[in-house]
Amino acid sequence: MAIGCRAISNGNNSVAIGVDAQTQGGGAVAMGQGSAATAQNSTAVGNFAAASGLRASAFGTNTVASGLDSLAQGSFAAAGAQNAVALGFQ
């Protein structure tokens, strides 16, 4: 399901909500302007948040979670390794 201008949702049960939001994997969720969830069961919530690792979660503006099962939370946080946790500005 895609909601928003230029939102793109690819993958079974994936959801993209927001301007330019994109998903690319089964169960992926992207919410926020320019957010992208590009792996299975990944979640990106916030403007320009990106989750590209399997089951990765990025919450906050300009966050990136690219490692398997990684978590990035808060503005400008980046988690790039497997099981990594990164906390940015709250």
C-alpha cells in the first residue's frame, strides 16, 4: 500500500506512507517524507529515515539502520553492523 505523492510500495504486505516514501521488501514499512525501507521486515519511520538491513529499524529524522537486526533511533543516528544499536539526538 502506498499513500502520498510519489510513494512507492513494492513487496508483499509492505506499506509506504509519505511524500517519496519507498518500500522494497515483504513486510517493509516506511513512514515519513523521503523514508525508505528496502529489506524484508525493515522499518523506517521519520523524514529521510532509511532501513536497509533485514529486520532493521530506523526511527527519527535522517537515521540509517543498515545492519541485520540493527536499530537506529534519534536524529542523525546510524547503525551499520549486525545487531548494532545507535542513539542519536532525541
